[in-house]
Amino acid sequence: MDKGIVEILADNKTCVENLEKFANSQGYTFKYEEKAEDRFLVTIEKTESSKSQEENKEVVKSNNDLVIAFSSNKMGKGDDALGEILIKSFIYTVKETSPLPKALVFFNSGVFLTTSEGQILDDLKDMASKGVKIISCGTCLDFYKRKEMLGVGEISNMYEIYETIKNAGNNITIG
């Protein structure tokens, strides 16, 4: 569509948040209105002045375009205690380097890193305060019953995780 308005009736807040992320990623105008409990009217508008998808990609690529994906709360295979030491050291090292990555993505047991108290969470919060996007898989948080424990970043879905990794110029996967 060249320009226009799309209205969507959503039945949960997570859906509204995902639609907002999509609209923002495309440069579209987003707003919503809560009509009743678990009923939201979402309006997404594309205008002639909306940034195109290509323009949005250029903005992203002009930043550091490294994305690091964490599929585990440990680094490597072998002794679990050593894996926990290594992941802590890795995250601290990332925090101390320049430039920082564009985003850190957490899925599977990697979401434990964004939901546990301690030095790792403090390091992640520090990076987030400096503009690093921290994304945790909502399905994974639900599976491990840790959604309410999220300590940093945002809860997202596989669409945004895929788009974040796909659009990055460089990727590292830790697991």
C-alpha cells in the first residue's frame, strides 16, 4: 500500500505491543485505544512522509550493525559452572568494548540472563542505557515461567527476533 490507514482489533496487550514494534520498524504512525477489557483498536497509518523500509534499513546499518544472540544461559558445552563463568565474562567484555552491538537477543534458556538478579543483569542494564536493544523471546519466558521476572529490555516474538538478526550486518550466536 502506498499510503493509507489500517485498523486492527486486538484481544491482548502483547499483540498491541507487537503491532507497535512493527509500525515503528516501518516508520508508520501507530496509536491504539482500549475499547473494553482485552479489546484494543489499533490504528496504523502509512503516509507519504513515512520512512520507507529501505530508509529504515539505512538508519539501522549506519549504527553498529552487530547483533549477538544468546540461546543459553551458559557459554559452550561441558561443565555448567564453567559455562556460567564464561557467559558472565563474555557479557562483561561486550559491555566494555566499543562500539557496542546494536542488539542482544535472548531465546531458549538465554532468557534466564535477562531475568536473574546479579552482575549479568547489571551489565545488560548498563548496555541498554547506552542504546543497545535487549530483546527476550516471549514464548521462552512463558515456557520457563519467567515473564514477570524480566529485569531488562523488552519481551518480543520470533518475528522481531528474526527481523533483528536478518537485518544485522554481523551476527554472533552464543549458546
